[in-house]
Amino acid sequence: MTGDKKQERRKALEALTRQGILDAAIGLLMRDGIQGLTMDRVATEAGVAKGTLYVYFTNKEEILDATVDASFDPLIRELSVLLDDDHAPDRKLAEFSLCHLRFFDEHRELIRVIFFDRERMHSERNHYTDSRYRTFVQRVAEVLDEGVGQGLFSPLDSMKVAAMFVEANMGMVMQRIHDGISGDVEKDARQVTDIFMGGLRNRK
């Protein structure tokens, strides 16, 4: 086996081990919440030595951060494809809301733990300082600028309105989780986009 192949195999094994640790952490979070997540329990659940666990993560907070990132990766990929599509800007925004609410509805228990339990523990990390959050605000702003350029939307400060739109979707998610609402995401997604479309439309 050549050196390059050995390195590729080692990286693949490391990725599998890391993913196994994250899967174990997610299982513990779903079952016992953040309070039940400890380095010892993650190591046991993942079937690795505690020393191995520390090779990948230095503490519980790092595991939580990585778990959040891994949990949102599918949503990030789907939204990226959606915003890069050739659809009209207003349709992109409507699909953004639907995709966003559907994802959170399908993963509501994990999201509840991550957002509500973690907030009570005063985590220093929040989505306003997350680079991916800022990236998506920028991407939505570009869709808004596209709509203005096509005459669909009235002139606006695209970054500010994009932040409002993203926060409106997140607010709807948080309200649904807080109130224990599930299903019928189309209705709530339509409500968000209808309100925004009503304000954005160019009435000339």
C-alpha cells in the first residue's frame, strides 16, 4: 500500500470515528438532553476510549458545537441548491421558507434540545455570530437584489431585509416548537412569505 493510500485510509477512518462520536452525542441529546451529555457517556455510547474522544474534541462544548454543525449540514446544502436555482426571486423566497420549516419540523426534538436547553445554559455561541448564518443572510440579500433588478420588488436595503426574512422564518420555527405544533408546515411557510411578499412587491 502506497503512502498516499495509507493516508487516505487513515483520514477515512478518522472521519468515521468522528462521525460515530457525533452520532453518539446526538443519541444522548435526544434521550437525556444536554445535562446528560458528558465526555464519559459520549465515549461509552460511541464505543471508543475516553482518550480517543479527546483526540477529536477537547470538551463537551466542542462536541455540542460540532453536533450543531453536523445537524444543520443537510439544511445548508438544500438551501444552497435552492438559492442557486433558476427560479424567480419570489419563488426562491417561498421555497426557502418551506424548506426551512420542513427541516425543523422533521428534527424538532433535536432542535428543541439544541436551542432551548442550550439557551438556558447560557452558551456563548449564537447564530448571529455564526459565519454560516451571515452567509445565508448575504445569499438571501442577493436574491432580493435580483428581485429589485427584475422590477419584482421595490428598492430596499437588501441586507437588512434579508436578516428580517431569515429571522421571521426562525421565529416561526421557535414558536412552533415552543407551542408543540407539528405538521402543516406549508400553511406557516406561506404565512411568512405572504407577509413579506406583500411588503416587497413593486406596486408601480
